[in-house]
Amino acid sequence: MKKIYKDIIERMIWTAAQAFLATFVVTDMSSLKVAAVAAVAAALSVVKGLAATKVGDPESASFLNLK
């Protein structure tokens, strides 16, 4: 697997975990709704990571790694 895909997958997993925990702790939403919020956040993380490869370094999912 290419390094960029590993980078994007790692960012997606951490974003989902952070969104789930933040929403679960701060609100009184049901677990299903919290999971949906986490899934949307993770999907947006993937979109952002893929977009970053087109703007900056094609081997990084970060906008800060500009060439």
C-alpha cells in the first residue's frame, strides 16, 4: 500500500475516534447518532486528505507540506 493511502487512513481513523469521543462526551446524543457524526467527520477527513495531494506534496495528506 502506498504511503499516502496509509497516511489518509490513519487520519481518517483518528478523526472518527476524536469526533465520536467529543460528541459522546459533550452531548447526550444516542450512540447511533454519535457514530453518524463520527462517520461524516471521517469522510470529510478523507476528502481533505485527497484534496491536499493535489495542492501540495502529492505524497502527503497535509496542506502544510507545500513544495
